[in-house]
Amino acid sequence: MPASLVDSVHKKTIDTAFRETVDKFPQNSFLVVPSSNGRGYHDNGFEISYIEALRKVDALKTRFTDAGYSVGHRIAIALDNRPEHILYKLALNSLGISCVPINPDYRASELSYILEHSEAVLIIYLRKQEETITHAQTLMNKHINIWCFDTAEEGLPLIRREKIIEHVNYETESSLLYTSGTTGFPKGCRLSNQYELMSGAWYAGLGGMSSMYLGQERVFNPLPLYHVNAGIVSLLGMMLLGGCQIQPDRFHPRTFWDDVISTKATIIHYLGVVVPMLLNQPEAGNEQAHSIRFGLGAGVEAGLHKVFEDRFGFPLIEIWGMTEMVRLLAANEHPRKRGTRAIGKPVPGLEVEIRDEQDMRVPAGITGEMVVRYSEETPRLGFFLGYLKDDDATQWAWRNGWFHTGDSVCQDPDGMLHFVDRMKNIIRRSGENIAAAEVEGILQECEQVEQVAVISVPDPVREEEVLACIVTVEGILPNKELAKTLFEYCNQKLSYFKTPGWIKFEEDLPKTGSQKIQKHLIFAKGVDPLKVEGMIDFRSLKRRS
């Protein structure tokens, strides 16, 4: 169990822990980027040692200090999956500045909301994002400094230096990560130095089939740095172990094994969508010539779990975590119960109960909502600090001394937990959490739309896809031309992955007596929505602009 490693870091700062690792493993590789033709940055690959990374971090730290940025500020970083994102984060955290990672697929309206809500004083961005940044500025009610990474030789925009009234400690906010909720607006999860270090220590100390070794691991993580998985959990885990994070720009199924082998990876991270995409690749002579001992991820389809492991020669360890608390559960002990969506058992430091709608504990074998805490004495130790500017949501999530995850889970008599589904109205597409209410709000802006309900439907590649069920205003003819118009409107307003992959026009939507739409009644039980007449497919049009 990871308790001893967790206990050793829970009152440190990220900067202190980083410097301690540099002292122990100065020449170990810290960050690696595989070579790639046409990526647009580090095409010949990139590798930096701990001591080299520290020099760059300290140089950045001096630049931010000289420009007046200090403890308590928030700075947004929109650098895609470049390794510089990590170096900037470490520099900011060393000064007590919170890093606000930005999804590069945000449209201007989404970006302006994040920047204004977070009260970021600066955004660091890439030249290719200039148009979006400029547009977002016009939508904001407050000023924000901007700094283009591609012209980093130029001086940082100055900020009025304020009197520093606090020092950096383990409780200082280190990151502000936005996660979709059901209100239509993302929630800002405030993460502390303690949270990040405890998450990394827990990850590094998972043990069992996912044991990691000091100074030896190289984690290949193709997931985005603006999410908690790559940007905090594996990153901080490797930092504490003196290990290396291998950071491609994204997941590339065709070159995956070449990249894994060339970078000498020992561990990979995956999402459910990764598994069928790799299995669908033609068999290659090098697909077992790797050094991977195990994969860590979530969402592997039950029928593909054993097939993948048999073909590629290593176990996929299913895990559970969330932005609010990413101290991982892991099905890393035998029997793993492959193909059952098993996610592990509760352990000291991560207590779990399954509750019903009345928030009462249910017996083994009954599905309910999973609630978690550190312990009865210190339930919130190592959890997020709270939702920014939303104390009510924070308190509601923490009712009765437990954090309510919103996930439906069933527990076996032997303690094994099995993930069933998300209780909240969230659609998960290729690892992105999409709030149905946000998409509904955009469609409801259209004058042709009377009512709309957005739900998820299964997708063989993306895990889930967005389906919009629409009732048109009286006198408006529902047809493919109108559907295309509505799709294009969404595509202008939302990130490409949030736009409806399917649209279906309905005469009416089922409602309760209080006029709330009953989404579970739109399609009869047992009916596959994708086989219902009238579905209009826009999946081929969903792509990055």
C-alpha cells in the first residue's frame, strides 16, 4: 500500500519535492517526446534530464518574478501537449502561482468563460491560437495579459506588483482544472500542492501488478496535459520516483508501438477507445517487442480485455479516479476479474461506501452511488480544495462526511468494486466529459428549436457519442437541411467533440408533471436508438478545425 510514500509528501510543496528528486537523480531523464514528422515542434524528439529541467524552471521563475507575478495569481497555459507546459507549471508552482490548463479545442466563448471565471491574470498561448485568443478577449468583461509562447524571447507583460501576504505551502493552490458538470458551465476544481503530491505518491506506490521502481520507470502517457491524468497524476508520480514521463502530442495508433519501443517505455496509459483502435491495426512484428510491464487506464470493453492482453503481452490494469479526488482505485491484485469492469477494492486512505438515493448504505450486490473519503477523522485529506466560487456545490458533494462521486458502482461481497455508469448527465467521448446541458443550451438558442434533450449513445470507436433529440418550433419543417444548420451552429459555438454526432427530430419529448424532460423515456427500454428511423449522422463532420 502507498501509505508511507503518501505520508512522506503530504506537507511538502511541489517545488521542494521536485528539487529533492533532482538532488537524487540529476541525470535521469525527466521528460521525453518521441520523434515525429510534421508535428510542428520537437520533430526530432526531445529529452531533458532532471538537472536540465531545474535550470529551465529556475530561469522561468526569474522571468515571472521580474514581471511581478507572485503567490495567489492564476496563469492560464494553452500549450497543447508540449513538454514546456510541464516546465512552466513547475515554475509557476514554485512561486505559489496556480496553473490553469487550457483545452486547445475551446472555442472563443468557452475560453472567455474559463479566463473570466478563473480570474487568470495572464494566458500563455501558441501563435496558431491567436484568432481564438483575440476573439475571447472581446467577450470578456475584464482585462487579461496575453503572451505568445512563439515569441517567448520577448519580455513578459508586466503586472502591478502587489504586497505578498502569504507564503507557498502545502495548502497553496497549484492548479485550477475545469471539469464539466450538469449546469452547462464547467466547474473549476481547486487543487493544492498537497493534493498533487499525494495523488502522485499514491500512484507511484500502487503496488501489486502495478508496482513501480525508484529511478527506473518511463511512463508513456498520450493523454492531454490539460486533464488530471497526464498533467498531474502520472507526472507527479514520475517526479517523486525519479522516473520519466513520455509525452506525445496525442495518441497515434499507427505509430504507437514504434514510439513505445523507441522511447523505452515501461508503462502506458490508455482510455477505453485506445484498445479497439490498437486491436484494429494490422498485426506487426514489433507489437510484442516492447518493454511494457502493464497499462493503466479505464473503460476497456469487457470482451476486449483478455483479447488485448493475449495479443500484446501485458495486463491492462483498470483504475478509477476523478478530478476532485484522483487517489486511484486499481484492480491490480489477483483475481482481477477481467471483463467485469472491476476497478479495485477500498484501502486505508481511500474508504468507499455505496449509497442509495436516500444516502443510505446498500448491501453488497446492489448498485448505488459510490462515495469516498480519506478517513472518518480526516475525510478531506488530499482531496480538492473545493469548486471555485461555488461553495454550495462543494458542500453538497461533501454531504454527510463523504464525497459523492456521481458514479454508479456495485460492490461484491469480497469488496471488489465494479463501475456501472455515470449517474449525472455526462457524456464521455474519447476521454472528454461533455455536459449535456451545455449542448442543450446552445441548441436552445436557435430560433427553430422548441425543445431539446441531449443524451449519449454508444459508439464503437469513441465510447459514447452525442445525440440531440429536437422538437422544432411549430411551422418549421424538420429535415436534413435544418439538421445541418443546427449542427453547424453548434460547431461554431462549441469544441468539435461536443457537437452532436447524431440528430433526431421528435414530435414531442416525454416530461414529468413539473415539465422536466424524462430522457430515459425517449426511447423504449431495450431499443437501440441508432437503429431507430430518422437518425441523422454527423459524425464524419466532427473534426478539429
